[in-house]
Amino acid sequence: MGFYSARHVEALNQTMAELSGNINVSFEFFPPNSEKMEKTLWDSIGRLSTLAPKFVSVTYGANSGTRDRTHKVIKDIQDKTGLIAAPHLTCIDASRAELRDIAKDYWDNGIRQIVALRGDLPEGIEKPDMYAEDLVRLLREEADFDISVAAYPEVHPEAKSAQADLLSLKRKIDAGANRAITQFFFDVESYLRFRDRCMTIGIDTEIVPGILPVSNYQTLLKFAGFSNVRIPNWMHQRFQGLENDQNTRNLVGASIAMDQVRVLSQEGVKDFHFYTLNRSELTYAICHSLGVRPSVAVPA
């Protein structure tokens, strides 16, 4: 353990020197469903807000109850912290009229950024009435929102092919999206190849890499299974034997995320979106080690 820590500290020092804090970050949260989770969420928001993120996003489910929780969290973040808050909005289980009402309500409450998604299809439905490109177009008709959409370096699980998936992203950008945020990934080359392919078909908007700090490897395998995310063999090896060692898992997960950011930064990427899973510890440590400094003092 001591040997690993020494190597880890050396890697951190090198990374910090290379990046010099020259990156921007944003964070994703999800609405809590219990008092305990609500406290965890706000503790995390409070700690990560000190890193002055460009924005924070809040996920959204395909039912009115989850939508209401998302709406409340977004408004509370904006009112209590002053951060730019971007709600996820999906077009599943909502009519066009309902979506226009939601968009108008967000705009009237000072919310200017939205993450526009199709959303997960309910069981038994093969073809939705709307896709993300339709939602982007609808939002553009309602107001001058800053719109992010999803991108998939390793191809959306439902896509017929990689090219079809890429063309789907192109349609979302052409409909008026400002940027794309990727699904999480661990093969940096897959992101770089994807970015190159985006450029070849005329997608010139920012493709923000989504970074998932890993603290529970078994949970990651489940996420990857239904997200079509490839887990490289070297990750299996690095987490092997750590099932009952949370501290070392955190160190390994942080090291992997920092390596991703370091390499991508060297390739010209400056903005990174962190999937926090409502936990601040690992994300804060990673960002701090990469040179993202608090805008205010953080209590020990």
C-alpha cells in the first residue's frame, strides 16, 4: 500500500504540473428520493460548488414525480448557490404541449441551460413519438436556451450502426444544440476517434467528455452492461482483489480518471463533465489534484 501511494503521489505531481489548472469542469447529480440522500446531495453540491463549475446538471426520469423532483432541485440549486443549473429534459412520457409548458416554466424561472435527451423507452414501446432532435427543435422554438445533447463514443446501445449513431448526433446539432456531452468511457482512443469522425461530417461543436470516477467496480460493470461501454482488460486487472478495500479502490478510480483528463487535455480538450453519483469526495479529490482550485476556502 505504501509503495502504491508513493507512485500515486508522484503521478499526481506530474499531472498537476502538466495541466496547471487549465481545465473547466461541470458536474451531474440526480434528484434524491429520501431525506438521507437529500442531505448527501446538498453536502456534495456545497463542496463541489467551491470549484466554480461551468454548470451543474440534474438527471430526469420518465414520470411526473421524478420530473417534479428534478425541477425542485434545479430551482433550489439556482436560488441557494447561484450556480448555473441545467435540468435534464426527456421527450418520453410527455406531450409536446407539456414539454413547451415545462420549457416556458424553466425560462420564466431564469433557467437558461437544458440537457435535451430522448430518454429511456418504457417497456413495450418500440418507436417513440419524438427523438432528441425534435426536443432540441421544440426548445429552440420556445426560447434561446443553451442546449446540451448526448453523444456516444462507443455507439448508443439501440443504434443500427456507428454511422447511424453519428448521423443522429449531427441531426441534434443541426437542430440547434450548443454542445454534446458524452456517455462515460475509459478507452481514451475511442473518444479521440469519435471526435475525429464528428469533424469529418461537419460537427464542429464542442464534444465534452463524460468522466465517471469509479469507486465500486461491480456497480460499474452493471452500468457498462446496459450502456454499451467497453471496460478495458487493464481495468479488470487494476481492480482485481479490491472487493473489500474501498480506500484502494478510490485511489485506483481517481488515478484512472486523472489519467483520462491528462491525456485528453494534451489532445486539446479543456471541458470535462463529471458523473458524480451525488458523491463529492472522489470527484473533488480528482479535480483538486488536476489543479482545479476552490474559489473559496473549504472547511477541513
